[in-house]
Amino acid sequence: MKIKLSILLFTLIVFSVKSQEMIDKTEKDQIEFVEWKDVEIAPLFNDCKRKKNEEKNKKCTKDKINSFIVRKLNTDLISKDFNSRTLIEIKIEFIIDVNGEIVGLKVDGPTETAKNNAYEIFSSIPKMSPGMNNGKVVTVRYKHFVRFYTF
């Protein structure tokens, strides 16, 4: 009886330790971030010059991301799956990490072609300067929508 009880106790301890290790790993995998709208000093696209007005810095980064997308998005390829004059919407969400790199890229769109093309483009965005809050470098979540009409 003592042996069975000892084995049971040992098994419970092992499972308890393994369970805690899994919880710790899950917490480490979750990235804490600041929303784009809430960050004090926004990540800056590499072609932008930092200005004193933070809204201008955010606008420059958004504009540069938009122009990057316009140059690279293959609207002809995406449009083949739809009738003309159809509104196509692609939602992209990613995190700009403490190194200014794009991570955690998520794309939602109407077709696999649209999602794959958007994923390729956003994963090739050049490294940026990272965002800051309270004088510390932070990860920043950025959401972007691509909308266009087929022709």
C-alpha cells in the first residue's frame, strides 16, 4: 500500500511540475504589445525622418507602408477570382518588435491568392526603428486594411 501511495504521489508531483512548465512556456510565447494608437513614440519606417510631432511620424510610417503595398500588391492576380467592380478587402495585423522587425503576421482575405500575396508583401517590409513608451523600447501591434476594386 505504501508503494502504491508513493508511486501515486510521485506521479502527481511530476505532472504538477510538467503542467507548470507548460504554463510558463505559454506565457513566454505570448507577446505583450502596445497598440499603434497608444504608443508614445511610434515605430518609424526607414524612409521617414523623425519629427517632434508624433502624429506626423505615425502618418509618415502609414504613408510609406501604403506606398510599399501599392508598388508590390498584385491586384491583377487577385482580381482574377472576382467579377469586375468587386470591393476586395484584406485585413493585416502584425507586431513591430523591439528590433523593429515584423513578427506575428496575420492576414485575412477573401481568397488564398489574396492572403498569400498580402503575406508576401508584409513579410518583406524593411526593418523599422522600434516604438517606445516611458523611455523603453516596446513591441507595437499594427493593423492595416487593404481595399481596392477589381476592374
